[in-house]
Amino acid sequence: MLSDKFRVAPVGQAVAFKDNDIVYRLFPEWSETIKDGLPDMWDLEPVFTKDENYEKRFLMPGVYHK
């Protein structure tokens, strides 16, 4: 899905990809709800840590499932 002009930027323990219109290519269903390059928060599912019983524990800020 990346174009031939993408760039990779290591950010701490994560990696960020910069590529024009990558979000529109990966998630075309968001094309109507994206504003200023950002998806609507209601389209994202927050990620929680899990305990040994797979119960939700702590919210991981800034990390989301699609």
C-alpha cells in the first residue's frame, strides 16, 4: 500500500510512516469522516492492556485498533 515516495521515521519504540494519502488508501471508508487529516475518534477502538484472565486493565493512550 505504500507509494514509492514514502518515508520512515523511528519514534521511540514505534515507527511512523509518512506517505501522501496513505490513510485514504488504507481506510477508504473514512474518506467522508476525515477532517484535517485525522479520523473521527468514534471510528477507532482504544487498546487496553489485559490481565492474566484476559480482562481489560489499563487504557494505552494514543494506541487504537481499527
